[in-house]
Amino acid sequence: MSRFDAFLSAQTDDALDTLAEFDREAALAAGIRPNHVNEWGLVHETYLGPTKWTAQQRRAVGLARASRMSIDQLAVIEKKLQSVKDPREKWELRFALLGVGGGYETVRRQANDAVRKEETAPRKQVRFSKSRKGRRTMTVTGEERDIADLENVLLRGVDTARPVSPQLLENFLRIMRGGGAGVPFAAPRPMVLVPMPAWTKILRGEGDDIVLGLTDATTMTGAEFLQQCAGAELELAAVHPQEGPVNLYRGERLANTKQRDLARVSAPVCPVPGCRHSADACEIHHITAWRHGGETNWDNLAPLCRYHNRVNDDDPGRAARGRIERVRGTPVWRSPRGYTVVNSYHRFGAVHSLFGDGAVESVPP
Ligand SMILES: [Zn+2]
């Protein structure tokens, strides 16, 4: 190995070993550019420094070693992640970014994208202004589905020949004062995933401690489920212990409703690590592409958000952005380096509900 090769592998394959005994003062005294020293410090602190997130740190170290990313790539991820406040979210984004293949620019761009998405989501809140001439303003920022439901209700019976906004207020006040029946949920309704053993417990009225996942990435207890299911507002999806969601066949290009439903049950959120798009907001993706002979069967479908559907490596030979595969009844993301990584944002997929974590974690190619 030439000295230059050794120099390179010290910064890539052996990146974390190289930084194990990182010493800021020594590096500065040796004439290393301060920006560089700061970046090394950032990587050292994340992967090798003291933390209360030991399990996450261990996982990140494993992913970083497997990825063989350079110190510069690890550093650019950390620099971009600095604007993410929630530590749990930060780890999830880090896991996802460590699976990104390609050169420095690719990693930098993806880190940028991931963080920008965080920054632009407005905070969910209700705000009230001070009074002006006896009037006040209220602004509500919430999930788009909730706000869309409200807008739909307020628009009912509006006379478009007159200014619309004042009529929306009239309708709003009528609902607020109890003149309406409240704001109904719009179709499609989210489905509830119920593993069969839990179902009997719930029916016996012992469901208070059982947490069920919904395909809109929310949860409810078994007890709440019983109460709300009486009105038949919610759809129930029973899950078979080995087969996953129930079987269905046939080869049309576009999935039918039942098939889409089963795909949503297998993964209630987009399976790409760090992605928080619920299955209900996802497109239905062919795991083996239609043009490669993939059929429109429940076991070849997965919910994937618009963005990840577009960047998925449909051709298994290509390994740029990773691809979705099906592992033990569950759609899982496989990184360009060949590691499966579970999206832990909402762990209520059918198989997770029944078998718990680890069923599909880090399965080799
Ligand atoms: Zn996604």
C-alpha cells in the first residue's frame, strides 16, 4: 500500500479508528486548518463521545463503518444536522443519511434535503391575536388532513355569488356554538391493524394497555378502538401471523382498493428510514417493477411517498439511492451498500405488531 493509499484509508475505511484519540489542541498545534479540526471534533463527539443515546450511537457506528464514508462526509452530515433540535429525530435522519451511497456532493445534497424538510414544516399550533376594534384573529396550523376536513365543512352551503370568507366564519361559528355535528373525518378512513391474539383481549374489555397502529401513522389503545369502532368509522385489518395481511391476487397494472389497503397494512408509513409520510398519503409502489415482470399482487406492493417512489432504485443492479424489498412480509429499505434499515418512525406495520422489533433489521443481501 502506498503512503497515499494509507492516507486515504485512514480517512475512509478507518475513519472512526483514526479519530478515536482525537485531540483538538494537538491538531491545532500541528497546523491543521481550524475548520477541519472542528469538523473532526464534531464527528468524534457524535460517534465516539459520551452520550446517553448509547444504543443509537452503537448503531450509527455500525452504519458508518459499513458505509465506509469519509471523515468529510460524516462531518457534512453532522454540520447539516446541527439545525435539527429533537435528538431522536436527529438520530433517525443520521441513520438514513449513513445509507446514502455516492460521493461527497451526493451526501451533502441529501443531508441538505433532509434538513430543509425539517425546517420548513410550520409548528402545529393555535394562536390568538390581541383585540382590534372589538375583533380578534385566530390562526390554526395543523395536519393538512384535519384542516382540509374543516375547510370542506365550512364551504358547505356557501353562496359563491357573495364574498366567501364572511360566510366561512358564519359556518365556523355555527359549528363552534354547537349548531353543527362537529367536523367529520373525510374519506378515506385510516385502517386499524389488529393482531389476532390482541383482538380477543380487546373484545374481553382488556384492551387498555394494547396500543394499535393506524395507517395514518397515529395510534390508539384497544379500549379507544372499541369505543370508536361502534360507530363503524374505522376499518379493521386483521393480520395473519405468518402471511401478514390477507392474500389477494391478480395482475393489473394499477392496484385495486383491497390490494392498496393490504399494502398500507404491511407498512403504515413510507418504509425509507427517517421518512414520516403516512401510508395513507403514499403512492403504491411495485417492489419488482411492472416493466421487469413484477405483478400487482399484495406481496409485490408497498406504500412509498411520492419522493421516495421517484428516487427508488427500480433496477436491482443500480445502487444509487437504495430500494424497497420485501423481508418477511414487510417492505424494508435496502441501502445502496446492501443493508436493510427499518424506518422506526412508526413501528406498527403488520409484522412488527405481531413479532416485535428485529424481525427485519439488518438482513444481509
Ligand atoms: Zn418516503
